Amino acid sequence: MLAVPLGILGCAALQLIMGLDNNIYTQVALVMLIGLLAKNAILIVEFAKMKREEEGLPILEAVLEGAKQRFRPILMTAFSFILGTFPLLISTGAGAVSQNSVGSAVFGGMLTGTILGVFFTPVLFVVFQRLTEKFKSNSSTESPSES
């Protein structure tokens, strides 16, 4: 879930650049954006955890393997979705503001969320996995009488 704010930042930036406000269309696009960005991060983390648990790889090596394996599928689905919303971004005419709101929210959010998320998700996984393992080892070395 920590990859989601990166996408929301991109959404807000493009909305600001285009001079659009936060309306119901933008909010619906944000819900969709949260789901897609979370899915991308989950794919990387799930493969890294699998490599860590099944193959016993070190944390850094496991996350690099997971990120390498999922990099292409994530980029392919994300950029096809981004390019699919481009016509909404540039639409004109009657009802164009609603289409521009959805298009700019999804286009900006997915673009920044995908590009930054591919780099930040593995870093965040390493940090939190090390913290988790550190606290697990500390709590398992304590005996119940010491508590």
C-alpha cells in the first residue's frame, strides 16, 4: 500500500497542471488507481517472498529476482492501460471535462505510480522485511520468564 501515494501524487500533479478540480470522476478514477497500483506492488512482493521462503535467498537477492520476473508484465499492463486512457485525456467537446478528469487522474497516477513504484516497492520490501525478521528473532530469543 505504500506505493499508492506515489500514484496519487502523479494524479494530483496532472490535475493541477490541467486546471481540473477534484470531482466525482476524479475520485472514481482514484479508486481504480489504488487497486491497480496496489496490484503491481503485490506482484513484486509476492514473488520476492516466494523466492525468500522456498529457495532461501537473501532478502536483497530475493527482491531483485522478484522485481526482474515481474518487471515486464507490470510495464506491459500498466502502459497499455495508460495509453488506453490517453484519448480521455485529450478529449474535447460536450462532456469533455468529465472525460478529462478521469483521463488525467488515471494517466498521471498510473504513469508516476508505475515508474516510481517499480523502484520504491523493492526498496520498501527490503526495509520492512529486515525489520520484520529482526523483531521476530528478538522476540523468539526472549524466554517467557524474561518478559
